[in-house]
Amino acid sequence: MKQGFISEQTVIEVVKRCVAETLRIEEQTMTPSSSLIKELGAESLDFLDMNYRLEQAFGIKMARHFLLEHVEEAFGEGSAVDANNQLTEPAVRLLKIRLGDHLSELKAGMEMDEVPALITVQSLANNVLDLLDTLPECCPSCGQAAWKTEDGARIRCGSCGSTAAFTNGDELIRQWLKRVQEEQRIFAS
């Protein structure tokens, strides 16, 4: 269900706060289009800390594996990254669907290690929004459709007080890959 309790702007602000806390920088130094690596100086371990902070803020479970790892798992080794550690054409198509078609630097043959530098504050916020949109129609504990948020970031049942449970990030990516494959036939079956 498309949740309407936490706005995109709120998610962006919380993402900026989590990034700022992790990288020990000022929130004002970033925009939604800021690259976490190129512009803000994030390193690979920083992503674990940012994900943890986002999980705590929203009560979600971020993906543990990158999209390309899920592609390889679903469609076989070499389907996303070839033997030379370079992106395949189908992987580029999937990444553009997921991260946005505006990424002109994303091309088949680019080194896989260059992809994390394309992650922005906005793409991180989009991942959070996708997870929040897995909010069930009704509370699994009491069956009521009485969701609310008191702190602006965590959703609870207004009837029984249970915290909302969302699909985890890895499962959401698997579902997304299946849907995109069915709709666009990126990988021949």
C-alpha cells in the first residue's frame, strides 16, 4: 500500500540527518542530488552505519545486498557483472530503472566498483520510501486499519500500538526484479 504518513521531504530530511551523523558533516552541505561518495566522502563501511541509522529511525530493514548481487542470484553469474568486473547491458538497464534514467555516466562496460559513487541522498531516500510503501493495509496484530505516526518517522497502529512491519529490503528487491523482468523481459527466459 502506498503509505501517506511520512512524506518524501521528511524522509529526505531524516536521510540527510543520518548521513550527516555518520560522516560527521553538516546537513546543509548536502542536497538530494549529492553523491554520498564523490561529494560527501562516504566510504563503504559508512553505508552500514547509514543503513543502521535509517533502520532505527523508520523501523525498517534495509537491503543487505546490492541490486547487482540479487541480479546475479536470480539470473546467474555473469548476468550483471562480466568476468572482467564490468557491468553488462542488462545490468545497466536495471540500474537506470532503479536509480533513474538521468545517470548518463552509467554504461555497459563500466567497472562495477564505480557504481556505488552514483548513490545519492535522493536514491537512499527512494529506497526508504519503497520500504515504507510496503505498509500492510491493516495491522497484522489487531486487524485494524488505524496506522499513525507520532514522531514523523515511525508508523504504529493507533488501535493496538503495534509497530508497523514492512517487507525487508532484500525481499523487496527480489520482488522488484521479478516484476521488472516480467514487464520488460530484460533477461531472455
